[in-house]
Amino acid sequence: MKKIDYPHFRTALLEWFNTYQREMPWRNTGDAYRIWVSEVMLQQTQVKKVMEYYQKFIDRFPTVQHLAEAELQTVLKLWEGLGYYTRARNLHKAAQIIVKELDGEIPDDYAAFRKLPGVGDYSAAAVQSIAFNAPYAAVDGNVKRVLARLFYMKIPINDASATRQFQEKADAFLAQDAPGNFNQAMMELGATVCRPQSPTCIVCPVHSFCQAFQTARQDEVPVRRKAKPIPEYHLAVGVIHKVGAAGVLAESAEEPAGEILITQRPLDGLLGGLWEFPGGRLAEGETAEEACRRNIAETVNLAVDNLTYLTRVRHAFTHFKIVVDVFQCEYLAGEVALNGPINAKWIRFEEIEQYPFPRSNHKFIPMLNKRNG
């Protein structure tokens, strides 16, 4: 197989991109802040999903100063449903650093930008090349797939040891005079033409350079190392009602009747800063109802009664799945004392919309509204 003619490859790819690129709001701006927001949202998330959130986020926080001044809960609420909430927390934290320490200016230096919370090699290269025309090759999953087929690379793309090899290939390809457009073109090619399954090689602008296509082996690459089986955890969650004089009387005058209890997750870690209903995993040999009572007692120090089964929801995270049995129950006794959550509030149903909740909770919240609205 002859060596790839890099100049002709770049020309063919960029001409294709200039003609066929998809319309996206972040491609119509040179604003480094808006480009940065789009790149953060696009990490591990499909473009179609990001399109639902990007403009709302920019409308609410049009500049890095607006984002830095916002409350984290406001940011999380606007991010609600987009997932990977660490991205939102880091974006907010980085915006505050930029405003306080960098005169409100997004760094146009790769090393300085790379130091900000949540900024990795990919996002640093993408933002610096697109916003500032800096010559850094951005390598994401789409780019790895393109490179794997171009060079017929059999190394697993999800193997950490492959990162350096893919980066070296991308660095050699990069169009030094148009790095931003070239990076976007490589990603666009992977997303729309050089797809994981059924790549449309016949319309690919660079198939004449592709070793996999020329040898009819494009379905053999990229190779992925077989993932371990995804574990599944069984949880029980309780929606605790303070029902008042018409039902069970509240023992604490500090907590008014007619409300439900929500708790806030620690800021660090999975779903950090989001609110949820108290609960936890089932112990071995324990029923879901027993687990609901026990976990409520352990996490918020409350006794509950009159448990009524509501529903079961399933939800998949990146590395595990959960099955959640949801109960409605009534506050019986106790003062809230937290073991795990960092905050708890008694709220009315109409106030639920003010708080960011995980998607798994949103799968049953509409049922609560119907039942109690």
C-alpha cells in the first residue's frame, strides 16, 4: 500500500467539509466561550441531543462572566437531562477561575487552557484550534475510527495504550494553516460517513487514501477490546409525604405538613449536586420495602409508615445499570439528620421543577404529579 499523500488528503477533506458540513450554531461563531461550551456538551453526547441544550444555555449564560456569576444549582438545572454532570460543575468552576484570575478572557494558550478544571487533551486541542487557529490535532472517537480505517490499525481504540499512536497519526495529518476546520472535518467525516456500522465509503471524499477501503476490510476496523459485563444494582427509593392532620400528624413543628422530602447528592462524584428522593441499595435477602425503610432511616434518620408501591424504573449509566423500586410513604417520626446527602429539604410538589433531578427520578416524577396534583 502506497504512502498517503497528506497535502492531497487535506485538500480533498477540507473541500468536502466546506460543502457538506452540517449546520450547527457553534460553527457560526468565533467566540471562544461559545465554542468551549459546545465542546464540553459534545463530550460523550450526540449532536442531536446537544442541539436541544446549547442555545438555551447560551441564552441564559451568554458570556463567561454570566456563567461565573450564576449559582451552581441554576447551571445544573439547565444541564438537567444532558448527563455527565461533572462537565457542568467543571465548566462552572473554570468560568469562575477565568473571571477571577484571568481577567475574564479564555486563554489562547494551550497549556494555560489545559490547566482549567475539566479540560483534557481533546477539548484543549479542539477549542484552541477552532477558536484561535492553534495547530493542535483533536482526537475523539470519530477521529480514531477514521484513522483506524485509513491506516488499517488493528490496535483496540478503547485501549489506553493506543492513545499515543492515534495522536501521532492525527498530528501528522493536521492542516497547519487551517487546524480548526481540519479537526472539525475529521470529526464530521467520522460522524456522517465513516460510521461505526455501515460506513458509506463510496461517497467518502478520501476513500482513495484509505487502506481498509482499498482492501475491502473497512468492517474489520476499528477493533475494540471486549468490555466487561455491566453490573446491575437493585435500589429502593421512598417519596416521603408529610401528610398533616388529615393523615399522620407531623411530630416536628419545624417541618410543615403537605410536603415531600428531597435530598442533595455530594458535589463530587456521580450526579454531584443533584437532588433525589432518599433510598439506596437492597441488602442480600432484603425485600424492596424493607430496604426502603432501612435506607431512609440510615440516610435521613426518619421513620416512615404506610408504604405504597408506585413503580419500577430502569436506568443505564456508562458503567452500570440500576433497577429502582419506588414507594410512596408517610413520615412517622424523627428529625432529619444526614448520612451521605449534603442537604435535605421539605418541598411542595409544585416546587419540584425548581430543582435538578437525575433522569432516573424523572422517569417516575410525572406519576407523582398525577397522583398528588
